[in-house]
Amino acid sequence: MTGLVPTLSSRISWRLNLLHKTTQYVTIRAFKALRIPSRPVLPPLSSAFPLNSSPPHLVSSYSNKSAAVQKQNPLSSDDNLVILGIETSCDDTAAAVVRSSGEILSQVVASQADLLARYGGVAPKMAEQAHAQVIDQVVQEALDKAQLTEKELTAVAVTIGPGLSLCLRVGVQKARKIAGRLNLPIVGVHHMEAHALVARLVEKKLQFPFLALLISVDDAIGEAYDKTAKWLGLDMRRSGGPAIEELAHEGDAEAVKFRVPMKQHKDCNFSYAGLKNQVRLEIEAQNINAEIPISSASSEDRGARANIAASFQRVAVLHLEEKCQRAIEWALKIEPSVKYLVASGGVASNKFVRSRLNQVVERNALQLLCPPPSLCTDNGVMIAWTGVEHFRVGRYDPPPPANEPEDAQLDLRPRWPLGEEYAEGRSDARSMRKARIHPSLTSLVQASLLGQPKPTV
């Protein structure tokens, strides 16, 4: 079962968060009143610590390191930061250069759509090889399009988790090579936090606190869209979301009475396992052959597939609406000043999802903010911008060694939650796999601000 719990999948696909400050928030099921300084000095998330360990408590000494690095980099004033962002957490290789003013100087993405279509999803080893083949080209193209040289950069930001460890490693190694060679500070970025914070690049009026729904492309609804599209014989080169949405326009959303998942659970957890099973059984019952592509299907067969697509989409998004309504109710009890719900992540580019979410927020007198589709799917801009946000508050690591060996042990965080579970939403019957899960970003920050020992796995 997947959901808002911060420890459920290697790529955390769903997250409803209340964001108070950069990295200083808890999930909707973990709200706590945070009393924090306006510009805190936060602990580094070093990429040089062993796997399954957390950074040491370095608050007192870290400000000195930050000052030293800023002195070395004349471009590090708030108004003129230039950050290179690198993203390789899953199936796209991305890089971008962004100024702290919000100007996107470049954005480059190398898609693995053909691999997704060939394997019917992400094959980690194949994805790693694809990243390794294009990472140098993608980063260089991002620099070229920005009309910058590496020496004009202030820092390098890179995704260190959550994600597929094989894929994360490619991006982290590239980022550390650049940062080490040029003596640049490096920012380790939480992939899902970046999806939320990129909304602040797009919409300058967005201030903390705000509520965020993070919808990624694997597990949960994204994975359900992909599986359904594959079973219906749709073109997977576009990924399941767009393919299902397009076909659903031709169908009757009430034709198949799929059951809404987890109606009995009064929390914010999501699970699409049951819905996927319902879809699979319906496809078998109607003798739909996925080996016959939709383009070759008869008129009757195409109509049946369209009805399933439309019915699936209606129920999948209804599940989302119900959980968002509960999250909004909880958030407004704790932070009545919340005015915005930010929806980001791959499936947030789906027009049907956006329209339904907009109805939910309007009923609650909130406003919905969604980044443009190109910034909803995995991209380097969101990583670079999160690097800007963290650099401004002193949360970055000093330059890595210029001669770091290829086999250096890196701090990759495949399972890295954002926050803690909110007590009212905790399900006693639900078990969570906790092995090899790093302490949440929230717990690390809270412990450092309070001068407590760092949390351990």
C-alpha cells in the first residue's frame, strides 16, 4: 500500500505536505508547530558519508564553512546565484541552469521513453546505462544553452534521493566531479521537495506555509496509469498518463463501476493496488488483447477500451480528491493561514487531474497552483531552484575532493522520507517496511535546530 507515509517506496510518489520553510516542514500527518529563525543555518547533507548513515551534527561549525565558501565565490550574493541542477533519480537524465532571480537559463532533458515502451516500465540497470551514456552531453548542453562556462557557476545541486540508487549514483558522481574540479559547493537535493519548491520559481507570490500534493510517475497513481495503459495496448512512448487521458475522452466514465479504493480508511493514505486489480479483471472479462495496439483495434474494441480508460481515470482521481479534502481539513486546523495547494509531479500535468483538484480547492476557499507541464515531470530546473533555496539559507556542503576516486562511497538515499506520520492518520493495521530508510529530512532539520543528536535509522 502506498500513500502519504514517508517510508513506503524507493521513489516516494505521493506526498501531502505543509511547507513552512525550505526543508522545514512535516507531512500532513505529522504537523508540529515549528519555531524557526527566519534564515537558519541548516546541517549539510553530505554526499561523502557511507550508505545508511546520516550527516553528523555540524550546526555550529557549518556557518563558518558556508562563510568560507561564499568568500571563495564572488557570485554567491542572493541576487546573483547561478546554480547547475542535475537530476537522474529514475528514467530521465536532466540538467538545467537557473539564476536566483528565477530566470531559467537552460533546461535539457534526455528521455528514456523508448526504454519504457520496450520494458513496460523502468528497468533499473537499463536506466542506469542510459543515464551514463548521456549525462556528460546533457550537462554540457545545459551549460552551452545558458551561455555559461562551468567557472561562472555558484554551486552544483544534485538529486541524492529518493529514487533508484543505480540512477542516483550517475548524477551524484557527475555533480561531484564538476564541483570538485572547480572548487564549488554542492547541494544534495530531496527529489520530492524539489517538485514542491519549483512552484515558488513559477509563482513569486507563493509564500510559506502552503500545502503540497506531490504526484510522481511511479507507484501510486502514476504507476496505475502506466499499468492500465499497457494492459489496454496504448502507446507507452508517451507514458501512461497522457495516453489514458486522451483515450478517456472517447469513453463513458460511468460505463464500468470500479470501486473507489480505501473508502473505509479515514486518513491520507493512498493505494491503487485494488483498483489495478479491478481494471485487470475487467480487461480480461472483455477479452481485450493488449498485443493488438489501439491503432489496430476494431471500433467496438476501441470503444470498450475507451470506457475502461474513462472509468479508471474517474475513480483514480476521485480517490485523490477524497484524500486531498481530508488533508485540507487537517491543514487548515493547524495552519489557518494556508491559502494555496501546490500540485506537482508527473501526473499533475494531467488536465483532468488539475480540473478535479481545482474543484476541491475552490470548495475550501483555497487556490490551486500547478507548475507548467515541463516542470511537473522530472527536470533539472526544480533541482537547480531547490539548490538556490537551500544555498540562500546556508544549507550546502563544501567542495568535494578534486581527486575523489571513482569508487568513493556516496551518500545515496533511495528511501528518504520528507516528514513524520501525523498521529490522526496513523493506521495500526498498516505495516511499514523500515529497513534501509534514512531519517526524514524534517527530523534532521528539527534535531539540528534544537541541538539534539541526529536521528538514526
